[in-house]
Amino acid sequence: MEYYFENINKDDNLLIFYAGHGYWDERFKQGYWLASDAERSNRGTWLSNSTIRDYMRAIPTQHSLLITDACFGGGIFKSRNAFANATIAINKLYALPSRKAITSGALSEVPDNSVFIEYLVKRLAQNKEKYLSSEQLFASFKIAVINNSSNSQVPQFGEVKET
């Protein structure tokens, strides 16, 4: 994240993707990412949602989209004229800074063999749109994930608070 903080400017767009383990601490009402080198017994090796939000707030992008496929990923919600031939509406929406996230689930565990990734990748691969908003992306595969999940997996989308 430090690299992006130093090398991205306000006209750039940033996609952050995380697939891995997640944890929700009920005492602190805080979610965490546990990367492959994280130690379960050492909270200092975990990455908190508040740290993710801090980076999303500080990295000077026009738009940032966070996509996670991890247990308790929904915890993130708690707490430039690049389009020369675009419609007026797209230009107006694109001019507004955004900090959004798509997660594979809410405050619950998600399966290791995730249908979320399957349908996200499928939708991105099939994209023929010149402009695809994060809202459109999410709407285009959310129902498929819900209908094809064996454990009632419900992806989430929204603004990342406090960014």
C-alpha cells in the first residue's frame, strides 16, 4: 500500500483485490485481513479494516475500488476527462471521487472454493462495455453468486465509510 501512496496521483484509478482469510473481532467491532504470513496468535501481523480505510482515504486517486473475497469482508462497510465520448451523466459521475468496495460476503464466513471469484472473473472477462461502473459490475454478478452458493453467500457493495 505504501507503494501506491507514493506513486499514484489524483487522476489515477486504483483497484485493490484481496482473496484470503478474514476475521471479525466482536469485542472491537473490527474486521481484519490475515495475509499468508499472518500469525493467528499475533494481531500485529493482521491488517485491520481501519488501516485499509486510512490508506483508501490517503491514496490520492480519482476512484478506488476494493474487492475482497474473505470471511467477514463486509466489515469494511461498518464504521480528468478520460471519457472523451462518454455521456454527460458518465462524465459527471466520474468527476466525483469515490471509495467503494465489493466483498464476497457480509459479517460471516465464506467458502474456500468461492463462487464469488468465479462469477467476478467471468463477468470481467465477458465485459464489452466501454465504461463499467463498480455498481454495474456488482449488479451483473451478485445474483449469480447468491443463486449458486451452497452456503447462502451474499456479496456486498457500498461506500467505504470514513475515507
